[in-house]
Amino acid sequence: MRKLCLEFATGRTTRRGGLGLRFFLVLTGLIGLAAIRAAALPPRITAFTPAGALAWTNAAVPGVSTVEGARTLNGKWSPLQNVFSTNAGGQLAVPLNSTNKFFRLAAVDVSPTAQGFTNLVYAYGLLETVAGTGLGRIDNTSYWQSSFEGGPATNAALSRPHYAMADRAGNIYIVDKNSHAVERVDTNGLIHTIAGTHVGGFNGEGPAAATNLQLNAPNGLWVRADGTVYVLDTGNARVRRVTTNGVMSTLFFAQSDTNSALAGGRCLWVKDDESLAYFGNLTRMREWTPGGGVQTLSSGYTELGTFCVLASGNLIVADRGGNYVYSVTASGTQTIIAGNGTSNSGTDGALATATAFYGARGVWPVPTGGYLLLLHDGAQLWYIDAANIAHLLVNGLGGNVFVQAGDGGFFYAPNQFFIGEGRSVTMDYPGNIIICESDYGFIRRIRFLRMSP
């Protein structure tokens, strides 16, 4: 890595809380050597308002831009916030306080090269547990206790959670299958039940208070930016909507005679205007529209894991039982994009279609043009870059084991075991990686912030 100090900007005085604070900009680029050779212009800060809105141009694309702060120009610089660069220009709000009087911009190239992967790894930092205690792993058993309500999420025993996803505010929602509920971990770390009674069953369609209506083995959810939650209520053959004011109702019913279209479902996606929904149905990807009901989008899978929907409208679908990952178009055309169909160990640095991904289960797109791939049986988190090369991010132990290691330290240690069997992987709006893992029930997070400048 090479640092380029470019110029200084005039200090700007603001008043907050009666204190006169003076802030300065240091226009700095930090980019990979390959990007230095290729870039016509280095990254440059273009604006900084008294409110702390900082803008820049000439960032590497794809890249990661980081704002760093320091009390003095020659003092210790600390990373404050990262953002993925999908175009040359960008902006974000920086914290204005007496600790950070000087600011500078760092930018790294994360294109699909060996150096790009290294830059991506070191744009991330701490691994931490967000929720779960690992109390028990017996299936069809609820470990929820009323004393968990409103307390620290890391003190709450989860019951085979299957999916975790955040809203724009940073609250994390967990579909807790065996406690028949959806919980929310607020940004302060406290956990609250937002849907279900923790007793499996069915007692009405609603609309009614979400915590008064029963769920039955919910196995997937989707969260809109505003905190509206959709629940794959598999045992009741319904997809439920939970509004931001806590009211639950049925979006659609998916059962024909005694055949539930949600059987074996593990994932859900709902378009913001509710004109389209996708969900997994064991060996079939299904779609729902208000006018057409439930139809099969694609089939022939062995045992589906989760999927994600790209901006293009195409899907990335994980087939846990077949050890493959597919690209699926909106018309249902399937193409294998990762996995060789075997249960062998994956090969770091190999073409994704030539390596093994044992129990491919969780997938999520990354703004670099690649995607994250979480393995159930293989118990690993992989990054597949835009050139379809596989890179191991987090290693783990599969089988009947209990792994909770690495908390509070740097996440990247491929020769150490940090996670258990994977359930799902998502990214929140700032770019933090959220992992739902193991029968013991843990929600882990990898912070999208470098450990040091």
C-alpha cells in the first residue's frame, strides 16, 4: 500500500454546544499499487460543509473509501467510516467533535485481483457476537425465556435462528424458528420480540398486534429499509407482513389442499411495492404475484438454501443439497456459477465453478460486483469476486460442534476456526457483514471498518 499526501484545505470553524471547534481537511489517497499506475487522477476531497458532509471524487471503482480523523495533524489517525465506491464520486457525514479536528480520505481498489481481495479484507475489522448464548441445539426445542425480553441480546438463547437482516437504521431482525417468533436487536444491543408469541400455532390472519398472533416454525424473513418485516411462516403456509407500528397481517396464503407451497422454505424476498415475492420451496424456487398467485420460477434443486435478488432482477440461488450456486434469470433460466457438486474442501484462489462448496447455503451481493457465500456443512464464509474467483474469508468447523471464537479481534485468520455451520449471510446498509450460524444459535457481525489507518 502507498499513501499519497496531496494538499491541505483551509480550516473551517463551527460552533456546537457553545464550543468553537476548528476542523481541517487533509486530502489523502490510499490506493493499491495497481490502481496508482492505472488511475489518471488521485482521489480528492471536493467539499466539506459545517454540518460535516464530506464529498470526494476520483475514487477507485470498485473500491472502498474511508474517512479518517485525528485530533492533531501529526497525531494518531483513526478510521471513522467506510463506504463502497461504485462510482468516482461519493459523500458521507463525518462526526464533528473535539476528538476529530482533522480529516483525510483514504481509498483502496477492490477490483477482482489478488491485491483487490487483500484491500477488501483489510477494509473490514472486528468480529463480534450480536446475539445468542449457545445454550442448546436440540431441534424443535425453544430456549426462549421471558427474562430475555428487553435485555442484552448476547444474554438471550436463540432457538435455531435461520435468517438475520438489518433495516436502514441498523436494527437487526432474527427469524427464530424453534421459538416461533421474530426478534429485533436494536442498535443499543437489546433484544425485543416483534412478532409471534413464542408458542407455535395459528390464531388468526390479522391485522392484529404482531406479538398476539402466533407463528409456526418461521424459516425466513425479508426486511425493508423502513423496518417493515415479511415472515416466511412455513408451518402456517403463509407469508406475513409486520408493519413498523407492530401490526401483523397475511400477505398471501400458499397452500393447495394439504400441500404447502412453503414446505422446506428457507428464504424470502418481497419487492417494496408488494407486486412480486420469491421464496424457496425445498427443490423449487417459487414466485408470487397478487394476480397470478404462487408459480414455479425454477426447479430441479436438491435442497435449497437461501437466495438473493440483484438489481438486474436476476437471482443468485444456493442449493445446499447439491453443493452448487446458480444464477437464475427472472424468466427462470438457470446457470451454475459456483461449486463442482462435491463435498470436498474448497480451494482458495480457484475458479468458483471448479472448487467445492460443501452445503452452499447463504448468498448475498457485494457492491464490488461479487457476492458472499456461506457454507452450512463446510462451515466457511467465502467471497466470490467479479471474476468468479473464490476467496476464503472466515473458516469454521462443521458438524456437531460449538464454535464461538475470534470475538473482539480481527476477523481474518484463515487457519483458525471462528464460526460453526452457516445459516444465512447478509450485509447491512453501511456494509457490515451479518452471519446467522450454527444450531447453537449465534448472530455474528464483521465490522466494515479498518482496524487502523
